[in-house]
Amino acid sequence: MSSSLYAGVRALKYPSYGNFAFLGLVLGISFYMRLGIFYAFVIWPYFLPLIKERDLFKKVFLTILIYILIAAPGVLSLLNFSNGVWQASISKTVLQKEFTDNHQIVVNVLRNFMLFYHNYDYYYNHFIEGPYLDIVSRIFAFVGTIIVLLKTKKKDYLYFLLAYISICISIGITSPYSYTATTRGIFLMPFGFVFAAIGFTYLIKRARNSNVFFSTVVAFLFLIVIITINVYQSQIGVFKKVGFSGTALIIKSLQDANGSRYNTVLLLLSQYNQYQIFNQLDLMKEAYGLTDVKFGIIRGSPISCSQIAHSNVLYFQNDINVRDTLSKINCSDYRLTMLNPTMFP
């Protein structure tokens, strides 16, 4: 993404045909990178100042033409339905969404604006636990966001805000999930850092008007606190908190059972277990290509051997009643898997 930003800024400062061609080249190569198609949504607002330029459309057309020529082989490969690449690709897009109510798309977009303050990725956190910013940076980012909104009459602030809004919307409307996956939301982190920096700079400048020495000391203390929190979270805290939900572990078990001898998965729950199976599990099975795997729930006891024969039997570690029930039966020809989720559902 840094290369795309560099090429975009270069074309903005020196709007020659060569620089626009270079931008098309970089964006075309980015198409083959993970989520590289989003890069164009980040840089487009910065070209608004050139909208009145006479040759702008010719230059933009050149960028688009080069982009299409480079990306075309990849697009044709995706359209080759028989090789399975298309199916694997669209399974991670809104074309195979895991939700039935399309209002979720609006919810996803709105939630993207809150990722600095609340993380909605309940399933696969990719070693990021909680909001994308630490508690101190969140405060500065909130202040910085207000400042940016109040200063949109200045072009730099306006283009930055439009780029932020653009990437929030593009990620939200293309996501197949009912949450923002961290692998996509990570594109928003640079914006969070900038918002926090704007708020931090503003508050420190205000403090310096009264006492330069005191404000300098406070600024260093804040920086030390921010660095300490992030180092702790990245090296210690995240490994204590990040895990998988019960539903995510069930999906993983379904993946393991797919094509194996035990292609029936049964979840054992005690009568008073409060866990409720994710109400869109069938859609998730379809999205992950697991429709051939049978899944069922057995709630309460007793449990007979005939019920669990030839099955992969799951139970939660904290479900003591099920553990006691399993210890009393003597069955064969089944596989037992204990799940230890760190969060629910």
C-alpha cells in the first residue's frame, strides 16, 4: 500500500503522463496482493485538486488502461469457474455472505468507524485483542477526529477524511462476515494513528501555551505510557486474551471432519448449558464449503453409544455435566474432541 500511496502522491505533485502510467502499473501489481484492490479507494480523494485540469481524464484513462491490462490475467483466472479459484475467491466476498439480512452491510460499514474503540472480530482475531488502539491513543484519536471534522474546509483535512470514509465503506460493503475481520480492518490502523497524532499534537500545543516545560514532560510521559501499553499487549497481553469462540472451534472441527471417516459432527451439551449455536451456522458451512458435513446437537443425558457411533463428538471443557456423562459410557468407533473456547458464542 505504501507503494500505491507513493505513486499517488507523485502523480498528484507532478501530474505527468509518465507518473500516471506509473500509478497504473503499481495499482495493477497490487491487484495480485492480498486485498490490494482496496488501495485505489485510499488514494482517489487526493486527486480531487486535479479535477479541473484539462488533460486529467486522459491521464486517468491511461492509469485505468494500464491497471486493466495488468490485472486482466488475474481476472480471467478468477472467471475460470472450473479451476476452483473463483469459488475460493468469492467465498471471502459479499458474493457469498454469511448473513441473510442485507442490513448487515450497513452495520458493517458503521462498525468500521468504531474499530479504534471496539473490535467486532469475535471469531478469528489474528492476534489482535480488543480495539485497534490502546486506551490512551483512543482518547487522542477521538479528539483528533473532532478536529478533522471541524477543519474540513482545509483541503488536507478534507482529503484525509474522504480517504478514511472511502476505505471504511469499501471494506464494509465487500465483507462476507457479520463483523470486520482484522485482516481487512488493519487497513484502517494508519488512519487511527493519524487521528491520534492530530489530537495529541493539538492538546500538547494548548498545554505549551501555559507552561512549556510541564507540557514537554507530560508529552514524554504519554508517549512512554503508550509504548509500554502496546509492548505489553503485543508481547504478553494478547496471548492471554486472544482465542477462539465456541462457534469458531465448531467450524474448525467441521473442516477437520470434511472428507474424513468421521464426517458427522455432534456437539454434546448439558441440559442447562447456556450456549446457543450460532444461528447462521448453515450459511457459514456453505461459505466454507462444508455442506457435506453433517452436524447435530445432543442436549442432556443419558447418551447412548448408538447416538455417537461413527461421529466426531465435541464438548466444551467447562461443561462439567457432559464430562461426567462421557466418563460413564464405554463406547467405541467415535472420536472425542474437547473444545476450550475463550469467548462465546
